[in-house]
Amino acid sequence: MSNFVHRYQRELERCRQRFESLDLRKEKGYLFKFTTFSANIQNILPEIPIDKHEGLFQELLLQQVYTTFDQQFLSANDLLQTKGPIRDLIQSRRPHIYCTFHLGSYRLLTSYLYRNGLDLALLVSSGTNQGQGKEIWETIRGLQKKHKLTNSFQILEAEQSSSTLQIIRELKAGTSLVIFIDGLTSTTGVNRQEDKEIQIRFGSQNLWARKGVGFLSYVTQTPIVPVISHRERNLNNVLSFLDPIVPKAGVDRETYCRLSLQSLYDSFWKFLNRYPGQWEGWNYIHRFLDQQQLEQQTDYCPSPPARARKRVAFNQERYTLCDLEDAPILFDRRLYVTYEISPDLRDFLLQLSSIEDPEEVLGTEMFLDLLSKQIIA
């Protein structure tokens, strides 16, 4: 086993060397992707200084390389360390709803459970199925061949109208379910389906999450098992199986949906604080944030007096200048809004600290508009 471990670590080292040979800043779209990542950390986990964000972003990009390698390397399961009551869960042979997040080498959960003989259904979005479904099936077939497995496996799409009834049938028939709850399709704004989503606390913000997990658990009386993946400094992968969440007598369905979801995200939060550079969700969690709350928080930030002083500076804490498809844009890190701007305005903002009287250069109307939006301060 020792030689096998060394071989695995050598392969990961090769992955790291190839990754570090790239000039990431020259990669197309790098700055805009990083800016979104950084804004999400700033809004949700503001305790992390902004100057640490890029290092975390590059850590995540490398983690994604490792995760892809782990899925292709079938024997990665043999090196996996587990914590919690997993033996009891597997030996019980009753179905469970395994809920996890896109942290660490998260793809190993599905193959680990299947490798241990569980009949399994993986619930994903249609986009994930189209983009990764083939690779997932290749992994499952590889495990079947290597370990002579005959237990069942299927991929279900969350957006299918028949998926809820199908999942209920599968759970009642003894099939366990795997759900990545931080990646299920959600909606925002006027298109939000309030009957299917619920608001929960997440760090410094509230986010909207689909309550289907709690609903499925409640109507089938199937325990929810939180599972969190992470990678240790020595590159070992760990799956932590936490205590199951079960419907309690006297708790109505709506309350159980809210409490179970909040419990799942609270458990995840403890790991996220320890391994912030391993969560893919930083790239897209803004889609689930409560826009009204963001706007209210912005309203609480007082605008600076218009003529308190002539010298002002570009507000880099709230805004970032990017190029999107070779056109300059201004990205509002607090509200996730982009503004198309002219090259002249971009150059002006970049040189603002050296301009003695910006109001005279811009004109009073433009100057006051930039002040009111807190683009300059």
C-alpha cells in the first residue's frame, strides 16, 4: 500500500506542476471569474482579507484539477479516509439521503457508496448530466468491472417533472440517494418559486435553497445524512459522515424542511471556514443570495458628501474594473451588477488618485453620479 500511496502522490504532484506552469492571468476570462469568486467571499465570509482571495482562487483551480484526476483514478477510493458512522449506515441496508457539497474531492462520495454495494441514485441538474454524465457512468462501469459489482446505479435530473415521484419510489424500494444541495438549480428574482424554496442563513447573508431534500425525507421517513469532503494538507481525501437528520414526531413538513436545510448548511459552514479554498460554490453562490437583502445592506452604506474634498479615489472595495469580451466593464461586487463603460472612463478611474480636480475633468453631473453609486469615494 505504501508504494501505491507514493504513486498516487506523485501523480498529484505532476498535476500540480502542470498547473503551476500556466500563466493563469493570461487565461481568457480569468479576471472576471476571479472577481465573482472574490465578491462572493467578501459578501459571505468577510473575515477573510481581500488580499488573500486570489491565493484561495488559485487553490480552488488546482483543487478542481485534483478532483478530476480522482474521478478518473478508480483506486482513489482505496486511499479514502472516512469519519463518522459510515459502517453502521452501510450495514443497515436501509436507504438514506446522502447530502453533500462541492467541497474537496466531492465526486468520490458517489463512487465510494457504490463501491460499498449500495443501490444508488444520483440527483443532478440537467446541465451537470449533459456535461459530466458520460464521465460518471465511465467511473461506475470501471468500478463494476474492477470489483464485480452488481448493485444498481442511475442518474436522475432534478428539473424533470417526474423526478420527485420517481425518487420517492426508489427510496421506498431501498435505493439510496446522493444530492449535491449547493448546486441544484434554483431561481432568483421574479422567477423564484416560493413554494419550492426556503430562505436560510449562510455566513453574512441569507440564501435561497430548494426544500426538496427535506420534503423527500419527510414523506418517505428517510434519514438525511450530511457528508462533507475535504482534502488534507498531505493531499489525503477525507469523507466525514455526520449524524443523520430524521423527521421527529409532531414536527410539520414545512418546519422540518426549514430545520433540516439549516442544519445541513450549518454543518457545512464549519468545514468551509477551515477549507475555504476547496469549495467550488464560491463561483456561483451569488445566484442563490437574496437580492433584496443585498440592496438593503447597500442602502445602509452612507454616500460620501459630494464636496467634502476634491481628492477622491476609485472605490476598489466595492467595484472592480474588468474586460468582458474585450470591452471594459465595471463590476459591482456588492450587488453583482455590471456596467459597460467607455475606455476613457476606465482610464480615468485607474488614474483617479493622481488627478487634482476630478470634478472639473468629469463635469459636475458625472462626478456626482459616480459619488452617488459609490464608484468613487
